[in-house]
Amino acid sequence: MEDLAALFGSLQGELRVGQKIEPKFLTDFVGSRVGQAEIYFRPMDEENLREAMKLAYAAKLPVTIRGAGTNLVGSTVPERGLVLDVSALNQILEFDEDNLCVTVQPGVILKDLISFVEGKGYFYPPDPAEKNASIGGNVATNAGGMRAVKYGVTRDYVLALELIKTDGSRLQLGAKTRKDTTGLNLKNVLIGSEGTLGVISKITLKLLPKPESSQSAVIAYNSLGEGIAHVNLILGAALEPTAIEFVERRCLALGEKYLNRKFPCPAADSFLIVTFDGGKEQVQERLERCRQLVLEQGAMEFVPLSDPKVAENVWSIRSALAQAVKASGVWEPVDTVVPLDKIALFVQSCREIAARFKVRIVPFGHAGDGNVHLCILKDDIEMERWPVLLDHTLEALYEQAYALGGLISAEHGIGKAKRKYLLRHLDPQVRELMLGVKQVFDPLNLLNQHDGYTL
Ligand SMILES: Cc1cc2nc3c(=O)[nH]c(=O)nc-3n(C[C@H](O)[C@H](O)[C@H](O)COP(=O)(O)OP(=O)(O)OC[C@H]3O[C@@H](n4cnc5c(N)ncnc54)[C@H](O)[C@@H]3O)c2cc1C
């Protein structure tokens, strides 16, 4: 331990050793898994980041890369070695208006990027609910979010990347171009690689002109099934929604209590929250067509959120649901994704699985892209029974997602939490290929050893 401290002591940055490493640096947002590390280092700049990687490589020290630590899958829970925190690399390096792009360091926080870009009159479409995540973390997890329905996910906006390899050397991938078929697309391999292939140290992101107008509406239903059935109705009506989220009243109640705010339509059981953006007239026309469509088909109420304060209230309650669930006790988040035509069936299966295992499963999420978020709550189940019960519940949910043509993760990634389930469902040939890629980038297998792609 003292040797390690001496080794890293010559670098510039924040250093903590052994017991001095606070638990918050050894966990994720969920907080139920807390790992162990010998050393924590937060380099103050890229040069010191590279030096730290060189030292770790020479000492064959396992490295767990940490951005803002908001992941929900244990991917910043180290088993040993070095926690490499890149949050101090938080500069916006270049705004290139001619090429409509911005270049940032990985530690830039999403909300800061959004306000910078919007201040210049532009728009960065990826919209994960956690605005305190870092851009490096967003790229490393290929974060999705609310606006994925219309605009896609983080990957769709990454033009170029710089990677610090495990031996400290630097690699440039991609360019400020809108098209790229120049050889194998290694940039896309890195996006979503969850810190298993290197440290993303610079990112160039594509921007769009800011839409003239954006407006949301809440659609109220008697049951979740009715609401979910309307997702495909809206998607099929050429209305081009920006976002379609779904949530049940019993889940909203947690968010309302957590923020001490009230959601509209207190009598309804379930809701869709839809957003349209574009030209002012087009947005109003689409809202009206959506209103007519869903009311004709049996929705209880359609509430346009024309007052920005009311809209902010609705979205803040929606965005706080994960925090609210966390505050209510022990929980496990699930991030399954199914084809659009299977959303209703999958949500129904979740109810049956909850009843079969006698656990509370709260569903909410990005319904418009098939990403069904579930929170499994321990409530008053005894701690001795909980791990096994949770394991059986997760296995049943993942089995069902696969049976319907879906996948384990849409946007949160694999991390420690889903590794076991991924390995159970992954085609061995695909796994071999993934391990081959891992071997090329990280021959000593030092990076995020706990993660799903590693052996
Ligand atoms: C309330 C809440 C809501 C959320 N909503 C969404 C949502 O809507 N959509 C969504 O996609 N996610 C969501 N998330 C999950 C989380 O915010 C994202 O996964 C986010 O991208 C993680 O970023 P981070 O900076 O916190 O990364 P961390 O949690 O620090 O790290 C995540 C992973 O990325 C790796 N990593 C981080 N930085 C780098 C880097 N520079 N180079 C290489 N690897 C790196 C880490 O090793 C780890 O494997 C939510 C989380 C919370 C708490």
C-alpha cells in the first residue's frame, strides 16, 4: 500500500489510500454494492491521467474508471486496485459552429453541456434523466434517455473520440465528419464499452439547431395496459413524438412524496407523457392530432402542458422517480428492452412475475423505444431471503425479455449487476468475439475487471 502511495504520490491530483477512500467512491448510484480498492486517484489533467495509466500498467494494477458514479449496474464498484476518477477533466475545449460540434473532456457534466450548447442556440438531443452524469460516462454507457424515440442515443452524436489505452498511449478515432466508412468503426466499439477498453479522454459531439418549439402533454388512463396499448397507436400515426414515457400512479406517488409536488389528474391510474418538438404550428397540430386520437380510443384525459411551470413540475417528478425509489429502501433497477410491438405483453408479464415471486415491481420508463424500466423493491422481505428471491425474479424477467425478442439492457449497461445474466444468455461465439476485442485493447485484463465483458 505504501509503495502504491509513493508511486502515485509524484503525480498531480487527488490521492487517497486504503481506509482513506470514502465508500462513495467504491459504489454506484444504487449503493447496495460497495467494493474495495487499494488506491483512489483523481488526476488534475490529461497528462496526469496518462501517467497514472502507465503506472498502473507497469504495476499490473487493476483499474476501475469512474465518471460521476451515477450508473445503476455496479460498473464503478471495484474489486481491488485503483479507482481512477476522471471527474476533474471537465473542460469544454472547443465550440465549432461551422462544423456544428462541440469537443469536451470526459468529466463535463451533462447539465453543464446542455446549458452551454443551448446558450449558443443549439441542441444536444440525448436526454438521459440523470443530468449530473458525465459525458464520458454517457459515452461509455451509450446513454439513451427520453428523446431517443425521435433523436436516437448518445452513439448517434459522437463524431470523434480520444482514448487513453491501458498502457497510457493515446488513440484518436473518428473525425469531425458526418459520414465515416473508413475501416472498421472502432469508435462505435468504444461507445458503450463501460470502461473495459480504455479511458475516453476527449469527445467531439454533433449538435443540431435548437427546435423552435417543444411541448409535452400528459395522457391519463384507467389502467397501465390501456396506456401502453396507446404507445403503438401514437407511434403508428406519423406524429413523430420526441418522447413517450409511461408511469403508474403508485410509482408517481413515490416521486410526488419525494419532491413534495403534485402530478396532474389525481384520479387516473396510469399515464403517458408525450413530447413533440419542431416548428410552433407543427407542434400544436401534432398535439391536437394526438389528443383526438387517444381520446377517441378511450384515454381518460389529455392535458397539454402549455405552462412551462406545469411542464417542469411533471418532468421533474418523472426524472426523480429513481431517486424516489432509492429513498424508499433497498431496490434493484432493471433496464430491459423489447421490440415495440411487445411492450404491452412484457409489462403484463412483469405483473405476473411479481405475483409469482410475491415481490413489488414498479415499472416506468421510455415506452416509446421499448425500454421498460423496472424497480424491484425489497420492502419488508427478510434480508436472508432477498438475494435468492431477487435472483429468481431477475432471471424470470430476463428470460421473458429474451423470449419476446428483447435484451437485458437498453441503456444502463451490464456492469457487475447483470454480468451473470448476460453470460447465461450470450451466444458463446459472440462472447468469444467480445473477449477477443477486450484482449486487443486490454491485454493484461486490467480495466473494469468486474464488468460483464471481462472473464
Ligand atoms: C436518477 C437516474 C436516472 C438515470 N436515467 C438514465 C437514462 O434516462 N438513460 C440512461 O442511459 N441512463 C440513465 N441513468 C444511468 C446513468 O446516469 C448513466 O449510465 C450515465 O451515463 C453514467 O454516467 P456517469 O458519469 O455517472 O458514469 P459512471 O457511473 O461513473 O460510470 C459508468 C460506466 O462508464 C465508465 N466510464 C465513466 N467514464 C469513463 C471514461 N471517461 N472513459 C471510459 N469509461 C468511463 C465507468 O467505468 C463505468 O463502467 C440514470 C441514473 C440515475 C441515477
